[in-house]
Amino acid sequence: MRFSAAQDQTARALQQVVRVIQPQNTMAILTGIELNADHGRLSVSATDLSSHILAEIPCDVQEPGFVVLPASTLTDLIQRLPTATFELSTEEASGRTTIRYGRNRAVINGFGRDTLPLFPTLDTDQARIELAPGTLATLSRQQLFASSKDDSRPILKGVYVKLGNGRLVMVSTDGSRLSHSWVAVPDYRGPEKEIVLSPKVLTEGSRLNSSEPVTITLGSGLIQLAVPGVVFTARLMDGQFPDYDRVIPQEFIAQCRTRVSEFRGSVERVNLIAAKERSTPLRLRLDTGIIELSAQAVEIGQAQETLECQTQGQPVDILFNPAYILDALKSFDADEAIMEFSGLQSPARIMEAEGAQYFHILLPLRQLV
């Protein structure tokens, strides 16, 4: 194989695919990036067996072929080349690769004639939608913090997705809190789909979708995200996601509406006390026109703040994990938030005042009577 390519385009393509490589691999070939040059295109790909990413750029191909090279060495070298272009050539049998730039050259030992393990391809039973730039970044911010970090229930580490009826719905939960988002997909006319994504899919998707529309294709056991020049494919998670609808309250006994910045600031300051002892709860007391936040740690001290807010319903005195409320508030873009209470031992809902497409459910902490 021999080709010439632009340094900046190649460096960008390598940086896009190297993220999928896990630092500790039992298979040496999985630490490599595969280069495939043919018909005026250079394909750059990598896999960790659960996902696969491929980027393409134009190049001048003198001899078509392929090679797998150590990812970190290749990426670091190409990023540091001082020339606008370079030439890469390989010895077919050994995989020994020479990179020439100006009057200089570097040699990298490749993996011979070995190739990356074949990754499954999408079948013909597909569902396809397109999302506007930034959509997956927003969904990632709203979902990933609420997914479980515990290995005891692997399915809760993923994000549930339901596609159908003109909506793309996403839900994540760790058993104590739940995030629920949806976006309109009016052009989708296919069958209803329910899947569970690994966090990596949303993380990678938010990068790809940051400034480009992304096309999402669902197949049997696979999801594919595509933007111009880059295709990311991943396996779906196996398992049954819990029936989340039963924990979403339908009726509320009290409600408050407050500015997000003021509410968040108060929680952060009160949490300075609560965070010193991990089991210290945040007490929320709602009364007419005010919400009072307080925390008390036996060996540290106590803090209390009162915010004026719009209230409805009956007085409430309830305990929460302060970190969970902060996580929810940090995910909001709006100026005002609404918090609704369904009972002293029942889930509460917090959401942006002007946005019904995203809400967060919090389970209160048990109070000693």
C-alpha cells in the first residue's frame, strides 16, 4: 500500500477513531487502527468488539492496500508532523510501514497481514431517523448522570430508548432517580422500537452530532450513527429495562416554582454541610410563598436558607439526597424550574418551567417518625 494524504485531515480522522480503543486489551490487534486505501479514499477504523468507528478522508492512492498500526504511536506521530502532507507505504508481508514527510521519515512496525476482527453489519430490518445538530449532546446531558454506576444491575447502566408515534423517548435510572426526555421525530413512520443503549453510544453520538445532523439507524442488535465522513456502530445492550412508568407520579399535593440559579445556589451552599457526612440529607420545607432548605451534620454544623417562590398546594416537609437535586438542576437550560411533590414518601418531579419535554423523578429519603 502507498498513498499520500493531508496531515490535518488524517490527524482529525485518527483522533475520531482512537477514542473507541480501550487502553487494556487482551487482544493486541485491538490496540491498532486499520488503514485501508483504495479508489482515492483512506478509511481509518478501530473497534473494541462492542463498538466500531470508521472515518474516511480523500487521499492520493498509488497502490491500494491495508495495514493495522499501533494506535497511539500512529496518532501521536501524525499529529506532530511539521508538513502539510505525508506519504505512507507498507511492506505487504510484514506490515512494516514507512511514513515520509519532507526529507524525513519514520518507520512503524505493524501487525503484518492481520486485520481487525470483523464487526457485524446492520441487517435489512432497519429504522432510520435524523436529528438536528446538538440534539444528542442535550440528551446526553439530561440522561447519563442518572444512569447507574453499579455493576450489580448492568441494564441500569444503559439508557432506554423508545422510537414511535412521532417521538424519540429516552429514560435512565439508577433505582433512586429517573430522567425522562423526548424529542419529536415527525418524519419517522416505521414500527415502534424499544432498545437499551450503552453510555458510550450517547457520549460518542454527542461528539459526532455537535455541529452536524446525525442519521441514526437501528438494526437487529445494533445501532449506527452517521455524519459526513464518520460512521459509528455499536451493539445494543441485552436485558429487560424496568417498567419506569409506574414510578412517575400522576397527581401532586404541592408545587413550587423558583429560579434555577437561586435554587441551585442555595442547594450548593447547604450541601457544603451535608457533603461532609455522606448520609446527611437535605431537608426541603415548602410553605406558602417560600421553600426552606436545611442540613445538619452532627460533627460539622448546620445550614439553612429560605427562598421566596410561587407555591401551590399543602405544606410539605421532605428529605432528599442533595447531590441528586444538584445533578438535576445542573442539567437544566431554563431560567426557572418547577418542583412537584406527590407525598412525603412518594416520588417528586422536577422540570424546567417552560419545557415539558424533559423531567426528572426523585425518590425522597425515608424519614424517622
